[in-house]
Amino acid sequence: MAMAKSAVTVFSIMALFGAAMATTYTVGDKAGWTIQGSPDYEKWAGDKTFKVGDILFFKYNPAMHDVKQVSKADYEACNGKSAIATYTTGADSITLKEPGKAYFLCSFTGHCKMGQKLEVNVVGSAASPHGSPAASPEGAAAAAPKSETASSPNASAINASTPTASEAGGVAPTAPTSSGSSSTKYNAGLVSAVLSVAAAFAL
């Protein structure tokens, strides 16, 4: 019985340590997901190491933008008509669940060609060190941008009241998270709590 409790405790600690090391990235930082100011999303992603378990947060005005996860071919062609997953809430948090490439774009007319597209490379796992090797299947993550006041051309229909997030390609939407900066670490206090629980079980 004691061994069983110890095993459960160990697995719980491992799971919580993994969560504590996950990172939430606000796409575009303060600019969010937009065409205003011509954010360079390729540059934004270029200096980051995205790991399995990390979260992409897209913040945007849902009346003017959307987020579509697409294949590599559709990404390069700026085609959002055959999306793997569609997000329209204006505050979308997407967990990166598999290693490999993940592609996102805005399907509003002309936005993708103006640079509103994002490619991320997901490696290893959230509990592994940065820079760990990874496989290369397509599929992974994204999340939320910033309100805008300028008018924008309409394209694909958007359901602003009911978000459609068809899960595919190893991406799972999660509840939006607060993030004042581009990357938010889970509170280190969580680790201390886990260690306290482990000590209690050991008594």
C-alpha cells in the first residue's frame, strides 16, 4: 500500500514539474495578431524555442481577424479554405501537443500576404531542456491578438459568438491565460507545493 502511494506521488510530481516548465507565448507580443504596424511574425518566432506543452496565445479583434491552422502547402499559398483548425474568439490559447512544424494564418482577404502568418517549430517536450532534438510531423499550436479600430476587408465568415476550434494536427485549445509579456512561466510556488505533498506521503 505504501509503495502504491509512493508511486502515485512520484507520477504526480513528474506531471506537475512538466506543467511548471511549460511556457505561454503571446503571439506578436504587445502588437498581438494583426496587420497594423506590419509585425514580423517570422522574426518574432525566430529567437524562441517552442516545446511540446507550451501554449501559443493569439490576441486579436475577431471582427477583423481570425486564426487558422493550415498545412505547409496552404501556408505557403496563403490558403485558409482547407484549415485544419479554425479559431475566432479573439483570445485563443492553443497547446502545442506534438513535435514538428505548425502553421497559422489569418484568412481575411489579403492579410496573409501582408505577413499575418506564423510558422513555429516544436521540439522535444515541455519537461525537456531547450534545444532538444525533435521529429518533424506537421501539427501544433497558437493563440490571441489585440483590438484594432481601423476597418479591414472581410473574407471568410466568422462566428464571433461561438468559436470553432476543430482539433487536429496535435493541437488542443485551452482557456486563455493572462500574459503581460510574451512568455509567462508557471509559478515556481507550484513546485514547492508538490515537494511538500511528496514529503507528507513519505511520512
